[in-house]
Amino acid sequence: TVNSVPVIDSIELSINEICDGGQVTITAHAHGGVDVPNTPYIFTWYRNNEVIEGVTDSVFTESPLTVDGNITDYVYSATVAQNVSGCTSERKYADSILRVNPNPQVVISSDPLICEDDTIHLVANVTDEYPTADLNFTWMLDNDTVADGLGMTQFDTLVEPRDHSYDFTVRVSNIHGCVTESAVYSVTVNPRPVVEITAYEDTICETGSTILRANVDNGFLTNLMYRWYNVESGAPIYGGMQNELTVYPDSTTRYAVEVYQVGSECMSYDTITIKVNERPVIDSIILSDYEICDGGQVTVT
């Protein structure tokens, strides 16, 4: 008895290009073999010449992954057999390959703390060596789209200070429909500190001293740096790094303080003038008489 061998006519892929983790359905069309009731076809499937374990039907769906994050091609093939005859077909290869594209990985970089009137500059850093030319970037602020465009790897925006951070994300997609969204990147925008210099005395005498104090609004009592200057000379004052400074001007002098917040670099500036008066000088003291009797008079000038 010579049994007829079943034949696989074709193998079809539901799609020829997917993203990492996407789905594809592979279907084999067969005919022939032994015409015996309740004798099903049993398929042996191969992916890149390796047996796909546990798959024996004519149709199956899977989600192949890229290898090492690189574009990966898969070739599917199969044979078909019938238990009743023991005949197995020649292996049939799909007419087309399946290409699996890696999903672009993206991370936002920027300054996490800036000052008002500064521009928030965001950069979408895509996986090394991933082709960015055909990538579309959708920038979102607090989950609302604020910018969208092909190749838009950078985004600039100007926002006002507020009591909570601005949360940015970016969604990246390619022409194959691969979509990846970054983690949330938070940027805090602080108002500029308001500083006012006060003096223990703003008018002093020669050889005297006074204490200057930089008074900053309550919202900026931490993470502040101070730099005091002599405006007349334009030089910074050595050691002037605190909010108070003792000065010993020889003449009327204008002082300035520069206050900035570490991290945001928010900066404020104020000046004060300390007036220095000349001390009066006694040139001489003259007595009208240098010798008198008990009870006599003398004029001292």
C-alpha cells in the first residue's frame, strides 16, 4: 500500500513587520494525504530552523522578540504529517519573512530645578544607535500634549513658578507603529528671591563700623548663597559669604549683596549706601591763665 503524502501549499503571515512584543499569526494551507475520517493534519513548525515546541495546528499566534535589541528577521517553515499513514511532507517555507523592530527606549534629560524667566530645555535621549530620523516625538506636560513632530528630540518651554513641579513625558513612535513612553521627568520652577539690605546704622563716623544684613523673603530661607561686594571698587569682599557682614568703611561707601539659590541659580541683588562722617578734631585747648589763687577764675577754650 502506497499512501499519498500531504502537501503544504503555502504559509501566510498576518503581518510582515512588527514591533518588539507585537503579535503575528502564521497560517499553513495543506491538502492531500490519506483520506480517512478523523485523521487530522499534524504540523511541525520551525522558526529560523528551530522547532517551535507545542505547536501542531495549522494556525498559531505568537509575539517574537528582538535579539539583543537589534532588528531581527524570522523565517517560518513547517512540515505536515498524518499519524495513520506516517507520511510527512517536505518542509515548506513562508514566502515572506517577519521583521521585528526594537521599540525605541527614551529618557528625558534637563535641569530639574530652574528659576522663573528661565527656559525649560528638555532633551529626549533615544537608545544608542537607534535611527531617530523617522521617529515622531509627542511631548506631554501633566499628561496633556504640548508639542508633536517628526524628529523633535528637543523641546523648550517657558512656565511660571508654582507650588508643585511640572511633570513632563515624551512618547516616541516609529513608522512601524512601535510606541514607547518615557518615565516622568519633574522640573521645579522657583520664583526669584527678593532681598533687601538693612544696616544697624547707615550713618557712622570715621573708624567706625556697622553690620549689614541681607533680608530674604521667607520662601527662600534654605539653600541660599551670599556674595557681598564693594560697589565703589567693584571687588567682592573677602569672607562675605553669609547673610550678615560687618564693614569698616573709611568714607561713604556703597555695598551690594548677590543672593542665589543653589540648584535653581535664582538670583537677586540689592545695594545700600553707608554714609561716613568725619570726626571733629580738637586742635588745641587754651587756658586764659595758667596760675590763679584759690577761688580765682580761669577761662578754658
